[in-house]
Amino acid sequence: MTHKADLIVVGGGPCGSFSALTAAKLGADVLVCEEHREIGVPSHCAGHVSLSGLKRLGLNLPQKVVENEIKGVVFYSPSGNEFRVKFASPVTCVLNRALFDKFLADLAEETGVRYRLGTRVDSLFLDAGSVRGVSVKGEVLKSSVVIDSEGCSSILLKKAGLPTLDNSLMVKGVEGEVNKVEDMNHDTVEVYLSQKYAPGLFAWIIPRPDGSAKVGLATKTGNPKTYLQNFVSHNSIAREKLRRSRFVSVSYHPLTLGGPLAETYHNGLLIIGDAASQVKPTTGGGVIMGLNCAKIAGETAYEAIKLGDTSASFLSRYQRRWQRAIGFDMAVMRQIRLMLNRLSDRRLDKIIALCSQLHLNEDLKRVRDIDFQGKGIIPIFKSPAVWTVALYSILSSLTSQL
């Protein structure tokens, strides 16, 4: 049995394709195994990403991939108080996730990456304690390195007896496409904070210029479909905006908010994206963080292949590199998520009101990076208003448990 590739990537989502593209550009022979027969389908993500994050990654997207550009956000408290932040120019964009995934896959194929669609990997192929490929319907596909980009399911890691995600901070997401939304600025995203409607995260409405929108939420408990129905029917603000809307599609997906795995490498194996929980604990956004780590994984895999050393000791440099890049920010965001989860709706109301009273929006306009939220918020902590809101939030989260 011969090697099928230098590198096998499990999963043809953005992170899988970007790691494959990175390694192939450097000279590796790369095979991507994707369980679905079409890249990007089904879509499991709102596709709301930062423009600065895309620019850092060197991704210049075709116009058809970008559905909208966003200049601002409105946060609604449980009782309907609002806090607005508006920038002079767009800071984020909304992607058509199916087209975005296909765009990255096309780039990878142009670089020489091979895709096997409709190919579900059954397990990692282990030889003497090292990952040496994957098993697909009894067939072994050999490789020097495997990159696991299978998503939150972590099926391969579980079968191999390797550590998986922190289930204590997993939430169940649901998002629907609605044909019409009213009384919204098309360049502004709306975020609804409430333990009643979305315990464990929040609900959102993301508009498009044509009047349609993405409406969703994530919940730690219960049935996300029931929570979504409750949100659109009983939240007075959302109900008014969606009164003439109908859902044209609905999808469900888990979100991992617990921060990255403690160990994302093993002999012959690297773990990226949702499978590694490289997702912002504050928002559940995983595209930009995941792509940054995917690039590092592709580079590290190529180095290991070129030197002929795919040991855990060598591959551990992947962990050190991504930790230098995002580790501090992930740790800060995880603590913020834990704090938010402890806040009652009454406390959330007071915090939103305080943000408005202290004109915190002026301070937040100085935040230049919404992905790296740990380093990004440090400059604005010179503001007394920021200190006031931060201390009140921390004390509220602590006393809520008393």
C-alpha cells in the first residue's frame, strides 16, 4: 500500500481548504476528504466576519461572495433598552458561506490540491501510535500527516481516544433565512441579549441590502427551534421587524465556546478550526480565528513532511505558534463568556443602560480589531467609562451566584 498524499485534510470547510492551500503552495501533495458531495453545502454559519481579518489573511473576495458590508451594531437588552455603536466605514461583512467555501476550495484546487467529495472518513489510521492516514469504507489512504478539520463532531478524535471539546460550554445554534425584515438599517447588525430567548449566547438579525436577513440564536439548554420561534413571536422588537417575514430555510449547528483544546497535535496529526475549538467564546465566530490557525497548521505540516519528522515533538510547534497568535485573546474571551453566562436579565438590562449613559460607544469606536478581542480592548481601558462598565459587570457576575 502506497502513500496517497503527503498530507490528508479531513473536511473541506474554510479551515480545511485553507490549510490545504497553504501546504500545497509550499510544495506538498495534498488530498482533502469531504463527506458532502458539494463544497459549502449545507451552510452552518452566518458568515459575519471582519474586513481586517480577511485583509490580514490576504483574501480578496469576489463581489458575489460578499452579501453586505456592516458599519454598526445595536445591542438590545432583555427589556428592550438599546446600545448602538456606529463606525464611519464598514468594519465587517456578511458572506455567502456556500460561495466563500467554494472560493477557498477553488483556490486550493488551482494550487494542486485534490478533493474527494462524498468521502466520509471513518477513522484515523494508526500505526505504532502514530497517525499515518485515514480509513474510508475499509480503504486506507496513507499520508505523512493528517489535519483534522471535521468540525465540532470530533468523531475521529473520539474513536482514536484523543481529548475532545469542552461540552460544558457547547451551545446549539439555529439560523434561518427570512425573505423580509422591516425597520432596519441595512448596514447594522442587531444583537439581542437575554437568558429568556438565548441562554448561553444571544440572538441576532443580520440584514442584507435587498431586505432579506439572517435570523438566528444559540442556546445552552432546550430545543433551539423552540427558542427561535419564541424569539420571533414574543420579543417585541424582533416581532415587529419580522411581522411580514417568512422563513425560507432553517439550519442547525453546534457552537463550541469553551476555548481551544489543550493539545491540538499528536504524532502525525494536527487539529484545526471547530474541531480544535478555535472559536471566539464571546460570539461563536470561528472563521477568522480558524483560518489563522489553519494557515499555521498548513505551514507546520509542510515543514514536518519536508524534514521527515512527523512526531508529536516536532508538530508541537503548531501549538506554540497559534498560541502566540491567538492564545491571549482566547483566554480573555473565555473569561468574558463565563462572566456573561452568570448575568441575569436584570443585570444585563442595567449594563446596557450603563453603556448608553456613559457613552461607551465613543470608546468602542477606537477598537480596531474585533477578532483579537483580548489585545483589542487593552487601549480603551484608559477610559473611566470602560472601567466603570467592566467593574460593574464583573461584580454583577460574581454576586449573581450569591
